[in-house]
Amino acid sequence: MIDINHPDSEFIFKASAFTDRIRNFCRNYIVETFDDRQLTFQEMELEGLLLIEFSEIHFKENFTVISELVSDLTNEIHKLKAINISYESGNCTVCNTKLKTFDTLIMEKGLRFMTICEKCPEEIYKIINMIDWATGAAFI
């Protein structure tokens, strides 16, 4: 658990916001058309670049690792960005895997049900989890 009184906690929470936004983009691109998801992928790449800039200032000790991980993330985004296949209704628009919707049990509007693809964002999630460890966001 993170100590919110620690002087670095503010930066850890901000780093977590970067990775959370990238995770959220993964729930968007799986249902978007090819053209629409190109914009989503650009936004994901931008979040990565902003995270590098932020990390250079606030996570100097782990900057090299974070920078390499964001490079891996960008490479994975480029792979997904190039995919333009036919897909069946109810499937991921990128990899044509059956989408899964589950109940989050959060009663707030827009958060109750979450739809995910268990295939194509998997590598992105792995990289984001490693970034969370490098920034300390994994402890939130």
C-alpha cells in the first residue's frame, strides 16, 4: 500500500493516471472501426510520450527501464494499428476474438458493465503492469 504522506506519492498517482488511460483506450479500440481506432492508437502513443517526459523528471532512477517499456508499448501499438481484418459482430474489431462483458458490480453509471478482449491487448497490459512496478503505481 502506498503511503499518501510520502513526498513521491503525488507522482506515483500521476504515473498511475497515465497507465490507467492507456488501459481504458484498450477497452475503446476493440469496438472501433479501423479509422476510429487509428486516433485511439495515436492517443495511446501520446500518453506513452507524456509518461516518458514525466518519468524523466520524477522517476530518474527508473527512467531507462520506463523508457524501454514505453518503447515496447509503442511497438505493440504499431502492430495492432496495422491490423485491418474482417470481424464478426460481437467480436473484437482488431483480432476478431469474442468479446467478453462482465458485471463490475459498480453501480455508477457507465461503470457497471465492462467489455474486454482477452487477446489483442494482452501484451499491452503486461507492459503497463511492468511500468506500474517501475513507477510504484502497482502499490496503489
